[in-house]
Amino acid sequence: MNSWISRLTGFLNKFLEVGVLLLAVSVLAEIIFGPDVPFFGSQVTENLITLLNSLGEQGIAALIIVFAVIFAYRKLLK
């Protein structure tokens, strides 16, 4: 059972790492090549700003979500 859980957490950590890297690459591609980058869709930074604005309107729930993301990101960097 422990090996199954460790394999699952390893898979999820790698999946999170790929997601963060893909987000970073898409933002950089949009900054360098403009808002209409063919592979990543259109206006990734605008979607991020919209997401952050909607989190700001939610109050304490948004704060909990932000702390959860920071916690997951810090564990990813270790």
C-alpha cells in the first residue's frame, strides 16, 4: 500500500511540475511573440489576470486557495 501511495504522489508531483513549467513557458511565449501564440492558445496572461481578479473578489476562500498553491509550489521546489 505504501509503494502505491508513493508512486501516486510521485506521479502527481511530476504532473504539477509539468503544469507549472508549461504555464511559465506559455507566459514567456506570449511576452516574446505577442498575444496570439498558436500552440498555447490566446492571451494566457489575460486569463491569469482574470483568475487573480476573481480570486480577489472571493475573500477568505481565495486566501486559502493561494496558500494551498504556494504550499504545493514550495514542496515542488524541494
